[in-house]
Amino acid sequence: MSLITDKVFYNALLSNSELVAAVGGQIENTSIPVPDDEFMNEPLPYIIITFDGLQNEGYTKDNSFEGDTDKVQISIEVQAEDRETLGELTEAIRETVVSYFENVEPSAEDYELVPDDYTFSASQISYDPDRPCYGQILTYKCDTKP
């Protein structure tokens, strides 16, 4: 299940109708599905969730090849026209993820994908003068079960 941890982050963000509306529905998993030469013309703001890799740890006596813990990194890239909007979106994302993970029902389809734990960090805020726009990447280093 760890290999699809990004799905629960995607579902979490989609659960917040105000956040979805704030980005005009532009919450994508992996990439915005347009050709590279059209990417710069995508309307702002937008959110892209990416699966940035996995490392298996914690070998067990029951399995000589893989351990019982996966370390998964998920990134959420946010781009917005101005700094204020970027801040509002990143705060909303952070709050939404926490709320979704704390309140997801055991009967939910993605309950098993919720990480056991995570460490949160955020990149510096960047400015792209070619676009122009502001951006930031939120990073979640998750402990999950394989």
C-alpha cells in the first residue's frame, strides 16, 4: 500500500471543497496533464501532489527481504499569483491533511493508506519572474506499512 500513499493525500485535499474551489479544481496527482510547451500557460493557482520515493526499513524475522516499515516521501507543490494567496493555500493544505488523517473513518476506502506518522517540512518560497508566480513545496516524510 505504501506505493500509493500519494492517493490518500490527494483524497485529503479533495475533501476540502473550499480548497478545491480556491484553486479552480486544479489539484493534480503527479503532474498537470498537458504537453510541456503548454505548462507555462496553465492558470494559477494550482496544486500538484507527487510521490517522491520510498525506502523500506525495519527487517523482521518473518521476512528476510523486506522490513515492516516503509519511509515514503510525498511533496505538495503549490503555485499562486501572489504571496498572500500562496500563504492561504499552504496553510489550508496543512490543516486539511491533519484534519483528514485524524478523522478518516476505518470504513473509508483509503483508511489503510493513512500514514502511521509523518514529519512535515516546507521549502523556501520561490518567485518565478517568467510566469510570474510564487511557489512553495510542502514535504511529508511518512512512516507507512508495506
